[in-house]
Amino acid sequence: MNNQELWQRYQDLLYFNDDLGLYLDVSRMHFKDDFLDSLQPKFVHAFHAMDALEKGAIANPDENRQVGHYWLRDPELAPKALQPEIIDTLAHIENFVKQVHSGEIRPPHAPKFTDIISIGIGGSALGPKFVDKALTSEAPPLNIQFIDNTDPDGMDHILNGLKDRLASTMIIVISKSGGTSETRNGLLETKHAYQQQGLDFPRYAVAITLAGSQMDVLENCDNWLAKFAMLDWVGGRTSEMSSVGLLSAALLGIDIRAMLAGAKAMDSATRVPDIKNNPAALLSLCWYHACHGDNQKNMVLLPYKDSLVLFSRYLQQLIMESLGKEKDLDGNIVHEGITVYGNKGSTDQHAYVQQLREGVDDFFVTFIEVLEDRTGPSIEIEPDITTGDFLSGALQGTRQALYDKQRESITISVPRVDARCIGALIALYERAVGFYASLVNINAYHQPGVEAGKKAATDFLVLQRHILTVLKTAQHPLTLAALAAQIGAPDQIETVYKVIRHLAMNPRGLVLHGKLHKPSDLTVSLTAHAARNITAAPLAEMA
Ligand SMILES: O=P(O)(O)OC[C@H]1O[C@](O)(CO)[C@@H](O)[C@@H]1O
């Protein structure tokens, strides 16, 4: 295609949303002109399915649940019975935040809360982290940190770093199910740190969970500083505009009403039943072209803006947990999915872009361009050129260089990174994921594959328990083979070895005879002290 034809294709396909100032350019995706028409019947179905979902159909048949994240930004669309809880939760958040900012709600031994530790994982962490990085100002009312793993080092880093300010730190624990192990562990470790300092944990703790969840019951969250409803019909990965995302955002001083308004504006733009005039339909059409069937391309997300660096991580869950499915809705094995990676431009130009241009052609890029460089004027780095011009040049240059090598790209351009824009971007991708799921006939709203890893992790810990129980009563050191036999798992020696190696590297009372890296010569026993301390309580399944 010559430059004139390309310019024409650019204009023909360019989508612009006047309300949001958002452009979507799909001209550098190599689908043919008739591709759009050929997908029309599939889109008629996708538009209908989305309409039914928004009207309250059971869109997640596995869990017999409605899927209502769109109602969060436009409660009038929600079934009548659900409207009060959406409106009340938002009011509860705003009221609470106002009182925290004013000091009316304060910690027992300090005039105001200064910090937040947000504990949660997956959809209960990625949205709040992304929004914090994208929108928190240089001088927020509170500082936030996230515990989103069961890594003891990671927790120590945060808890020790905040040691002197723990007495003015609010803990927000987010878990829809209330049973996720990593989150439970973060909660228990944090609670322990508070107890060590003689601080009354419930007076610092805020829960976001389903009413009556395991966490709600076990921790008696009604006695905490506050408890916010998590709603059954909001999925974890689409929960940023529920209490999950809105509470921390509001505490950080982010305009959550603007975020909701941006999402609402995008929702209405993506309800238009016309592919070319619907940005989510256009996006999902591009994904279908690049990723479906034989074209298994990866999505590389390149926002040219530091504050959007976590967008790809956020989208990784939204897209891969939603679309990565073994079976379609008819039970056929399909192994669907789109791999998402990326950080930011131009930084990634100096990392993997070399491969994108010259290596394996297994991707398409989505550039995100932010038109406003910064608030206020810029100095000239070279005659007539600012640092922002460099950033812009880097984006346009990479797009062109990729195109010259027949590499595909999409470009989304937004005026600036503000709450309205972030709400709109989230809503855009949520809807595109929903459409894509319809196009390839899968359930986007469940995640059966996640359970296998959790089950195997539980099995590993059960085996560890058995090993320690055997060692406790052993009369002499045991080989790994003898240990495996005694726990009734003679074929699990490798797992036994992994357990022993991990315990040996930590102060758990293991006595090793032999070398850790020579498993076949190794024998193991426990110190008398450790043997006395092992409990036999049953292990809860990892959730
Ligand atoms: O909010 P919860 O229930 O703790 O779940 C956290 C995350 O775990 C998952 O269920 C997957 O393990 C995600 O879908 C979810 O976002």
C-alpha cells in the first residue's frame, strides 16, 4: 500500500470519540476491507449477548451469576433490586473518605491516618495498583503500598519500612471470596505486626468482601474500622469501579466520580451496534484478526507514558483470565487466549523492540499515545524540540519502523491521563473482552484453570505436614526414599526433596546429614525442640 492509500485507510478506519477526545486507529492492522463485513453476523450475536448481559442475564453459567460491572457506573441500568446497594456503597465510600481526610475517623494514637497497606491479589490488587500509579498526585492525602503475594520478604519490606508509622497506617483487606490464601496470609502477618506493637488491629482495619465470606466471619469484620460491600455480580477482574478500586482511589484523592463518568461515557460509546462506530468492537475485531485460529499473535501493550506502566499488568489478568479457556461454550476443546505483555515506551525500545522489528512475527502492538505531554510549558532540549516531542517521535518512529517490516499495530490516543480517561480505558477493554468472548464462543467470566494450581499447592503443603509428622516420631535420621515411603507416597521423592530443601534453608529445626545438593545420600531428622512444636491441625485447601 503506498502512502496515499495508507492515509486513506487511516482516515476511513479512524474512530474518534468526541466526548472523551479518544482516537482509535486500526489502520496498521492488515485485515482486508471485506473482513469487517464477514464478521458482521458474529457481531450481531455479540451485540445481542452484551445487551442481554447488561439486562441481567446469567452471563456466567458455571457460577450461576449475573455480570454487572456496567451497572456500577450507571446504576439506573441495574435491575431495580440492586440499585440501592450500588448507590449506598458509593455514598458509604465517599462519606468514609471525607471523615478520614478530615481526621474525624482517625487511628487511636495519631491525629490522622497517614498510610495505607492494601492487601489483596489478582482483581483485588491489580486495578487499585494501576489506578494508584496512573493517577495519584505528588502529594496525596495518604500514601499507599500493596501486599499482593504470600512472600514473607515482600511483607517484611513493607511492614518494616512502615514500622514507625504503623500506628497511623490503615489496612484495607480486599477479597471478594474472603478465602484467598495469599490475602489471608497477608492479613495474619500484618495483624501480627500490629499486635507486636501493642496496636489494636481491628481499629485500623477495613474490609472489602462479600457479606458472610470466610474472612468476614472468621475476623468478625463488623468490629473493624469499616466494612464495604463487595457485590456478588461483580467479578474480581472487572471490579475496579466497585468498592475494590474506588475506596483506595478516593482515599488517595483521586476523583472517583470522574472515573465513573469516563467509564459511563465509554460504555455508551461501546453499546453502538455498528462495528466501525464502536471502539470496543473495532478492538475485538483486530484481536480476532490477529489472534484467532492460525494467527496466534500476542498483544504487546506500549503506553508512551510512565504513569500507565501498570496498564499491561492490569490487562494481563482482564484479558488472559477472561479469554484463556480450554473449552468453548459448547464443550469443544479450543485452547483460546491472547498473551499480553509490555511495559512502556520509549523504555521498551531499548529492551525487546529489537525482536519485534526483526525477530519472530508473533505479536501486534497496541500503542497508547497521550497527547498532552505535561501540565505547563517545556524547555527546549534541542532547537524547537522538547522531551515530550522526543516521546512522541519515539512512538511514531516505532510504529513506522514496525509497519515497514509488515508488523501490525493499533494506536489509541487520549488527550491526557486523568480519572476520566482511566475510567474510559478500563471500560473500553472490559467491553472488548466481552465482545471477543462472544466472537470465539467462550465464557469470559469464569476461571476454572486457576483452581488446578491451588489444588496442587494444597497437596504440596499436606505432604509437608505428613513429612514433619513422620520426622517428629522418627527414632533415627531417614533417607528421602524412606520418608516418602513412610508418608505413603513412595513415588513422590522429588516432592519430598523439595520440601526438605526449603525447610532446611529456613529456621525450622531440620538436621541434615549429608549434602543438600546430593539428595540420594541425604538423611534427615528434627531437633528435639522442633519435634515438640509440630501441630497436627488439618490444612485448609488453598483458595
Ligand atoms: O478477591 P478474591 O476472592 O480474594 O480473589 C482474588 C483473585 O483470585 C482469583 O479468583 C483467581 O485465583 C481471581 O479471579 C481474583 O481476582
